[in-house]
Amino acid sequence: MEVIVARQSSSEAVQRAVRFVQQIGKLPVVVKDSPGFLVNRILMPYLIEAGHLFQAGASVEDIDEAMLDFGMPMGPLRLLDEVGVDVAHHVAMELEASFIDRMRTPRVLVQMLKAGLLGRKSERGFYLYNSKTPEVNSGLSLFQEKDRAKIFPREELQKRMALLMVNEAARCLEEELVTEPSDVDFAMIMGTGFAPFRGGPLRHADSRGVEKVVAEMKRLADSGAAYFAPCALLQRMANEGKRFHAEKGDRR
């Protein structure tokens, strides 16, 4: 559970909040106040990209199966249905207002909201929920851009969605929303089920190699998706050959 520290919060108030969270059996992560706080801010670029990929012609099955294979507990489009398309749209718009350079609400969410396709709560979203086993809502193909439709290899889908979480996680660390990479990774695993065996987005970057991660981000940014440009912290770490989970003080 995130304990949000506003500018006016006293250390005593923060400590009381942390103790309360522990008393109710939750694990606290202390986070500086910022739009989206920590988990939503890192998760939303992933969900937004899933929407953009769907618009570009990737199928619901390919998008969700790619991230299930990556190790996520459910695919991003299924997660949008579970959260509620209306709720996701609201959060996306709030973050777009603060980070318009890299978080633009997918048009498909607006179209679904207008059509009353809210996900599980309305029994219709990216999936149909009027039977025991959810089925893909084939009617949503009307919201795809046929002239841009293309097949994305599974690894490319995984990179596009996972790298945005890595980049935003690094930004949160850079902006000192939290002070330690382990706080970011812990919050994402416990809060979203981020592929536990990968250790969280920053541990995942370490495993792949920060230099390689930055190179992949630059490739995507150069292909026309400028929002993939690596943040300053990632770029500096790549230049210096550093890792997130290294000796304390070795990151910057």
C-alpha cells in the first residue's frame, strides 16, 4: 500500500500512516506526492501502449498472450476490462494532463466509453462476459485502423509494453518519488503482479542489461514513437555501465 507524502506532511504523520498500514496487515511503500503516485504512473503507460497496439491492428489475443508469456498475471486488455474502461479512461486522462509528451489516451478507450463497453461490469469490453469463459469481442475490430494493421512479433509486443514500464519506473526514481530501486520493484510486484520471477521493472532492466534496454528504447523512438526515448537516468546509467541493483550509491 502506498503511503503518500505531501509537501506539508510531517514525519510524525508519515510514521503514523506507516504503522497503521502495517497494523492492518499491509506492506507500506512511502511515496512522494505526484500525479498517479507510483504504481499507477508506472502501470498506465503499459496499458496505454496496449490500447495503441490494438488500434494499430494487433489482435486482443496477441497482445494479451504476449504479456502472459512475459509473466504478467493477466494480459493488459483483460486488465483494462477488470479495472473498468471508464476508470482506466479517467486515470489515463489525468496522467495525460501531466505527461502529455508520453501518455496519450488511446482513442479506443474513448470509443468504448461512448459505446458503453466498460469491461466486465457491463459484460462487454475487449472481451465478452456473458458466458463462463470470456471470449474476445470481435466487434471491436471496427475501432482498429485498417490501413495501418500489421502483425507484431510476440517479442516486439513484449518489448513495447515492458520497456515503457521500465522507463517510467526509472523516471520515478530519478524524481525521487521513492529513494530505492527495491521500493519500485516491490510496489510493482505486490501492486500489479508484475512478473515476479523477473524481479520488477528495474531488476528486469538489470537482467537484460541497461545498455541494451536503452538501445532498444532509442530504436523505437527513432522509428517514430518519440515517447520511448530513455529518461536521463537510464541514459546516464547506460553510458557509465551501471545497474539499478548495485552497491548503494553506485547508481548516480
